[in-house]
Amino acid sequence: MSDCTSCGAALASSLVCEACGALQNATDAADAPWAAFGLERAYALDGPALKKRLLALQRRMHPDFFGGASAEERELAERNTAELNAAHRVLADDARRADLLVRALGGPDDQKERQMPQAFLMEVLEWNETLEEARDASLEEGSPTRAALDSLETQLVSERREALERIAGLLTPLPDAGAPALTNARKELNAVRYLDRTLSTLRELRLDAARSTR
């Protein structure tokens, strides 16, 4: 972390000096979300502490506090506040944080590595079959298809949680650049993305069924 451009104090956030209150021009570095909160780049994160830090930094750089400042400084306050909120959205989301970390460490993105874990693929066909059956069947409460869909949702939520736990193990401690753990983490992230899409489809089916019975 660099020093404040105004008072020279060591920065705890790349966006604002907490010693003198001067706003800083943020850099577009790979570790920018962590730097915004003064954190070391890592997967492990204390969610409640991050939220508390967010509120403290928001108070420091809120645009309303710069009402009498120059137009340039007010614009910087708005931009840094937006940067801070965007950084929080990334860091507070386990999958998005892992995705950024894999990229930052030189691992493959989802275009270079499209595969999912082999064991996971064996279950996908069965899940897809359950969804297809649900498209053409009654989803009333108590129906066999609705029960199967509810059971599938429970299973998918559990699978997602377990995939994120495996990702945490692969990224803690941080692997070296180019390590196999980064490729394996990407495969797990591909699985999480599939699970998110499938859960979204499942919930849409349930909503459509609810609308049709009104």
C-alpha cells in the first residue's frame, strides 16, 4: 500500500486517507478490491468485519461531506464511493472473490478452462432430466414432480456449498502462480456457475407454476 498523496501517512485504504481525510486516486490493479479495504489478497475473509469496514469507509468518503469542495473532488468522492461498493460486492460473494483471485494469480479464466470436475458431470444428466420432467408436469404442492423438484433444490444448494468449501481449500493458503490448484479451482467455479443457473431455472419453474394456478 502506498502513502497518502496529501499528508504522507501510510494508507489503510487505497481510496481515502484515514489520517487526514484526503481522497486518493484508485488504481486498477488486480488486488484493487482488497486494497480498497486495506486487506491482504486472500480467499479467507471475515464477512461481518468487512461490512463494518465498509460502513466506516463510506462515512469517510461520502459525497455529501464534500459539498463545499471543488467539482473535481466531489466527482472523486462519487467515484471512490462507487469503487468501494463494487469492491464490497466482489469480496462479499464467495464465488466472485474466488474468480477474481484465480485470475489475479495467473490461473485460467472460464474461457480457457471450461471443464467441470469429472465427478460432478456424472450428476448433471440426472439433474437435467428432473428439470425437463418438471417442465411438462404438475408442480402443485404435494405432487410427485414438485417433491422431486424440492429435493433437487436441496441437493443443488448442498452441492454449491461443498464446491465453495473445496475452492476455499484450493485457495488457502494462496497457491503459486500457474499451480494446478488454480485450474482445479476454476473447474469448481464452473460447477458453481452451472449450479447457480440450474437453481435459477428451478425457481423460475416454480414461479411459473404458481402464476398459472392464480
